[in-house]
Amino acid sequence: MVHECYSIEIYMQSYGYNIWPVRDKIHWEKMNGVDVQAPIYDKKVGRPARNRKKNTTELEGGTKLSKHGVMMHCSACGSSTHNKRTCHKYSDKNMTNPEGELEEYDDPNILKTLCQLDSIVQ
């Protein structure tokens, strides 16, 4: 049936005692062993690796999801018949005035400003 290591008695023997915390490192019990230090940091030469190092149990190539069968949509209007580059909202024809009509300004000072800007650009 079930192994005896899963019984309540063995569990209580294993976890029945308490480990009390020690206040600070100076209160730790001194051992007669080798003094353990942090490993020496070895700075790697060159550009860092782009991908993480995979475990030996992980697949080498893996699988990637393809976009086959996914319907792309225009990010401007949401239609699936075109993309943003060919969208009718952003075409050059809609950006200019229809039929090349000139814009009329009520303020005559704005014409001076526009003429000055045209002369600076040229």
C-alpha cells in the first residue's frame, strides 16, 4: 500500500522539533572547517549572450507559433481588407484640399506670416 515514510509518526519525528533563530553572526557556533567565501567574480569578455542557456532536458529548436491563417487588420480603421499604409483615412489625397482649392484666411496678418515662412523655406 503506502510507504511508511508517508505515515503520521514519521512526519512528526521529522518535523516535530523547532529551530530557534540566532540573533547575529557573532553568536553562530564556530566550526573547525574550511572558511567558506563567496566565489570569485569572473567578468566575461565580449557581448553578453542574447538567449539564456538552456537546460539539457529542454528541446534544442522548440516550436514557434506561425501567423498562418491569422487575419491582419488595419490599425487605423480596423478593416481586414487593407493595412494602415493603404488606408483611405491616411492617403495623400485626403491630406490636401479637394480640387486644389486655396484656404481663405480672415486675418490679413496671417498672409504676411505665411509669405515669410515660404521665403525662409525656399
